[in-house]
Amino acid sequence: MPPTEETTGVFRLPVFTPFDTDPTNAYVLIGRRVALFDTGLKHPQARDDLRRGLAELGLEPRDVDAVFISHAHVDHHGLAHEFSEAAVMAGPEDVSKLQDFPAHVEAFSGAVQRLLPRWGVPTSLLGALETWTTSMATMGDSVSRAAALPAGEVVTGFGDPWTVLALPGHTEGGMGLYRETDGVLLAGDHLLERITPNPGLYLFLDPVDSGLSDYMASLDALRAMDVSLVLPGHGRPFQAVAGRIGEIVEQFDLRVLAVRKAFEGTSTIFRAAMRLFPGVDPINGFLAMGEVFGHAERLVTAGVLRRSREGEVDVYGPSGESEEGPRQEDPR
């Protein structure tokens, strides 16, 4: 698919991904200098797509001065190491994942294997999930020189100035670029037209936490901004930003009700996820459990559910408080 100029000086290059999503969108920003916003993963077809798109714009990898990474998921940063003459930047909480990618994958895999028994996942499924997490190591490479790009920084040289926005939730260090002159937002996976991103797992916190609350707060912050066009990490650009944010909030409102119902009797995260998503494959099952966990933990914070431990397994159930009892936050 040839590059598309979605707005002044910003070209979208769809790049192959083997995952169950639309191709990853890499964006080329052209002004006095040239930048990439996301790259796609380390795969021959993705590399060909990216290089072909650059060539159709009259560019080579050596012409790229900066690579901005929306978030540290391999389908967005896996080819960043190939731009050896470019500055590579990501959100402060994600940058270490790029700097030593194999170490990050190893730590992630280990954290998942420790977490899954707490969720009540059967031993028979642990191997499939371990294979999936460790397979990510082949899809990217380290960029030791990667640097942190804090929120509020203004990036110049790539057309009109871009302001860095913190967009945590899908990962700890998710970020976007916002062009105030015309309201264009490079959003990564934070805002997509047809699907919602799964909330990230903050696996390196003790105890492990969900990015769901961060994600909802980030949506609220975007709703208050003047965004005219979203350039997403997958799928088509779109303009009805407030309406899309409203749809996502409504979907999560419905999901939290479903999660609450799944814990009407005591249950593990695994059993509740299988009730809500019957027949799901192990990989998407892991993502489903992550979402159920996020909603369950918010309901615990709100006093609606309680969490207890049975052996090595976390079990959730109704707290016994009345509907009108004190709430620490809206459990949306």
C-alpha cells in the first residue's frame, strides 16, 4: 500500500504485523528534518513494507533523523534499531525496554509466569503462554542509545511543532505527539477507531497493577483537548474524537458491569475471564484476563469486591457492602 499523506507533512505507511490486528501504522513526519513515529516489528515483510514506503517518498533509512516510539510493544518499535543514524526516543517509563530488549522480554516472561498461578490459570496453559511471551524476543532488538522523551517537551524541525503527551495505560510509558496548530494527534494504540486497546499490566510493580485507571485518566485528559484528527497505531485516521472517546467509556462501563456479575460468587481471574470470553485461545485469553483483572482491582478499590487468598491463588468476591456504601472512586 503506497504512503498516504493524511495531513500536511504526515505520511502513513501501513506495515505488516502477524498479530490479529490491522497493520501497524508507521508515520513519516517531513519538515526541515525527517522523523518516524513507530516502525513496525522485526520481520522481513514489515521491513520491506517500511523501506518501500520510505523509498516512495524519496527517502532511505539514513535520511531519518529521529524515531519516536508511541509505546514499548514490539509491533511498534521492533525495527527501531535499523535506524542507526537517528535519535530514538520513547516515554520515560518505556525507554529501558528498548535499551535492553532481551532483558525486558526475559523479565516480562518471568513476571507473567509468576502472576498466572495467582490468577488460577491451569498448569496445562502455562506452557503456551510462556512460548508466546518468549517468542517476542525474535521480533525486536535493543537500541542502547534510546532516550526518554518527557511529556511537555516540544519537538521541532518536522513541520509545525509537536508537543509530547503522556498517554499511559496500554503501557506505563505510552506517549503521543500533538500538533497544536491544527489539532492533529499521533496517538499510537491509545485511541483506535474500531477497537479498544487492552489495559497494560504493570508487571514490575509489587503488587502487580493494571493500567486501566491510567488509561481512563488519559482518555479524560484527551477529551478536554482540541483534537481534530487522530492518527492511530492501527486502522484508519478519524475525526469524531469526542464521540469515539464516549464510545470507549461506554464500552468499559458495560464491561465493568459484566465483570461484577462474573464475581457474584467467589471466583479467580481465570474463571471469570472464561465466563466472559468462552472459547478464547490462550493468547487472547491472557489479554482477556488482564482486562478482567483491571476491572476487578478497580472494584476492590471502590469497595464493591474483596480480594482474598486461597493458598497461592487470589480469589475475588462481593465485599458485602451495600450499593450506597462509601466508594473511593468511580469503578468504571
